[in-house]
Amino acid sequence: MDYNDQIKNRVKRIEGQLRGILRLMEEEKDCKDVITQLSAARTAIDRTIGVIVSSNLVECVKKAEETQERSAEELIKEAVDLLVKSR
């Protein structure tokens, strides 16, 4: 799969968020602030997973239609399983 710049930038932003969380911990900031930032990072990760799975699904379905390897239903089930597993 091709990971475009948009997806890579999402991961870089998450990386920045995580570094910020570590800084908050090192500065012994209030746990409420740390939890808020952890929650934001988790949400960003969940959204990135969704983008990757949906992009991959579109790509896989197109490829499967061309090659007749696997059915679209199989691929969709696999994508849903990935999303469920990520939660």
C-alpha cells in the first residue's frame, strides 16, 4: 500500500503529541492535562487507522475485481475485523 503524505503527516502529528505528553509527565503536570492529551492522541490514532483501512480497502477491492482473486465481501469483512481489533 502507498502511504501518502497526508497519512504520514497524521503520524508525525501524533508523534508530536506523544512527545508533548512525555514533556507534561516530566514536568509533573496535572494528571487531568496528561489524560486529556492521551485521549486526543488515541483519537488521532483511531482516525488514522480508519483512513489507512478505508484506503487499503478501496485499493484491495479494485485489485480483487481485476484479478478475481478474492471477493469484495471477503475484503470488506477483513477490513471490518481490522477496525474492530484496533478498538
